[in-house]
Amino acid sequence: MNRQSNLYTVIYSVVLVVIVGVVLSIVYQALRPQQEENIANDTKRQILAAALIVPSENRSVAELYSTHITDSYIVNTEGERVDANIDPFSVNVSLEVKKPAAERILPVFVCDTKSGVKYIVPVYGAGLWGPIWGYVAFNSDGDTIYGAYFAHQGETPGLGAEIEKPAFSSQFQGKDIFNSEGMFQSVKVVKNGQEPTEGSYVHAISGGTITSQGVQRMLENSLEPYSAFFKKLSQGKEVEK
């Protein structure tokens, strides 16, 4: 075949594309298990971070997770444990928050810490430029936040992206989600000088108003469906299997 012909060029290009595609597919399949493990470990790290547990050089994330997370399950909006045959770890929270509250799959992770048992739930919402998410750990009273972890996909560095920093998330420690009358009232995120006269609040990020508002809406939307579950905890009731 004439190597200078158009036909040769087309055939050569097609064969090259096929070979490269096959090689890339093989590499992807070979690396996929490791990629999935890395994603899972990052999620475990975030869950542990909400309970103020940070991996050390001597212990891996997977090891810490298996040690501290003693149980995980699904609850419904009535606060009842549901046998849904679904792994709580695999629940796509980004899809669940778009559903009506009564239809959501609500994961709970039970964590054993030096300060006692904590209950961790996922949260998901929208920031200025993309999704924001995180985990919130509660004391066994079902009302007081023990710790929180937040992350983002594309918030502005130095502004909205500050939600990922401990300086912001640590403000949530000790805050309550029920008012004095026992009604659900999520933590507010407010500017300095605009503190409410009642209810729990934290200060918004300077220059990150929209992202801060997104965090508040995320908490309200994600935590309210758990309110019956939290009330059962506050009453000292065990969630039946």
C-alpha cells in the first residue's frame, strides 16, 4: 500500500486510535480497584474527621475506621431503624437530599470515641460554584454537635473554600439543633454583628457570604429529616434493629 496515500493515512490513524484505546482501557481496569479504595478511604477520613479523629503515621484510615465506627445503619424520618439491605456507606447523599424528606435513605454511623459514643450523619448542599458536603457528629444526647467536617468542589480559595478549614468547622462544636421548646432549629451561619437573640449560631466566612449561606441551607435540609431520630437519642431510647 502506498504510504503517501490518503487511504493509508486513514487506516493508520484508525489502527492507532484502537490500540491506544485498548491500552487505556486495560490500564483503567487495572487501576480501578486502587482508585475505588482511595475514594472509600477518603470518605472514611471525612467521617472520622467529624468525630475529631485524625489518622496518624502509625495507623491507616481504614484501620481507624474499623476500630472507631462500631455500627452503621439506615433510619427513616420517624427515627426508626430500617432494614433496607443497603450499605449506609454506599448511599449517594447528593441524590437523597433532592428527594422529599419522607422518601430519603438516611445513613447513620456510630462512632466510639474517648468522649463516648457519637452519631455521625452526612450533609450535602450547594455553595457558590459547586456542591458542598460534609459530616456532622452528635453527642448521645441527640442535640449537641460534637464535631463537623465540611468540604467543597470549587469554592473560591481564601473565601468560600475556608469552610474546609478547622477555624470554621470547629465553631460548630457544642452547638444545639433543638430550641428550648424541643423544636428542630438548625445552626445558623451569620455575619458578625447579626447574631440572633436565641438559637445556636456560628460566624460566617468573611467574603464568603453565599457559601456560608449554602452551609446553613445544607444543614437545615440535611439534618431536619433526622430530627425524630435525634429526639429518640435525647430521650435515651435505643434505635431498634
